[in-house]
Amino acid sequence: MASSRNRPATRARVISAAVEVFAERGYAGASIESIAQASGMTIGALYSNFSGKKELFLHALRASVGRQESEVGAAVATGSDSSAEQRLIDDGIRYMRGVERDPAGFRLLLWSLLQAQTDDDVREVVIEVLREQRAVQESILADLAAERGDLVVSPRDGAAALSAMAIGFEVQRMVDPRKVSKAEGVRLLQAYVASLPAD
């Protein structure tokens, strides 16, 4: 069993292995045994850190959208001296870097979005992760509205648009990386944020 000092590193290693296994085999095809083997952990050690496959899938999907365990919900949006505009751009850049660093995670996200139509367990986790993602963006957009005055879209609608743009842009970047670059993504994100003046 991992000591409490090593617990975050142990969990991160298992989550990384889970991303790979779920991306390759899907939710139904993955097993606790295969994830334990991929992470170099015993099944007992894995269960001492996670309650089971569904919790592992939740953490793997969070990782696929660039969230670490400590970065869940609107709490990510607070605690910085940066402007809301800069936090929103930084959050988008972190997401793009995460996709670039771990393409298996983005494949897992795409697979999960499709599988959610027919698998209740997958849909439940996908809904939770996407809502968490939008909650972060909505919180930052609410701060942006406080700085600028009411925006031309509500923070909720703006967060939905940002989420759709992020996924759609990364699909294009995955398919046509020579023409669709991360630099273009940053420029488009900056332009979107700048287009949200007060009414």
C-alpha cells in the first residue's frame, strides 16, 4: 500500500494508465485488472486508492479535459491575481496543451461522447465531467462580467459556447494538424473573449 506521502503520485499513475486502457478498450472492454497491470499496481493497491472502475473512468475523463484531481469545479476559477480575461485564456491554453501532451485522453473524450448515447454509466460520467468543465468557465465568465459589466451573452451560454468550441477545435487539430495549430486556437480564444464586451 502506498504511503500517504506517495498517494497523489500513485493515483496519478493509475489515472494515466486508466486513460490509456479506456481509450484503447472503451468502458465496457476495460477491466480493473487491465488498469492495474498497465499501472504496475496490484489490484488491492488500486482498490485502496479508487472505489472501482466507474470512479477510475471519472478521473480518466477529467484528465482528458485537462483537469487534475485538485482542479474540479468552479474552485479552479478562483485564487488568482490575474484578470478574468487572462484566467479564461490560460484555462483554454492549458486544455490545448493537455490534448497535445496526451492525445489518448482526447480520443477517450471523443469515444465517451459517442458511447454516452447508448451506455448509461458512460453518459452519467460524461455529463458530470462536462458540467464541471462548464462550471469552471461559467465562474470565470461571471468574474469577467463583474469586471466589464454585463456581457453580450450570459456566463452560462458563454461557457456552453467555449466548451463546444474547445472540443470542435481539437477535433479539427487532430484531423488536420498541418493546417490547424495551437497558435490558431489561442488566437481564436483571445478573439472570442475580446468579443464579449458589456452590452
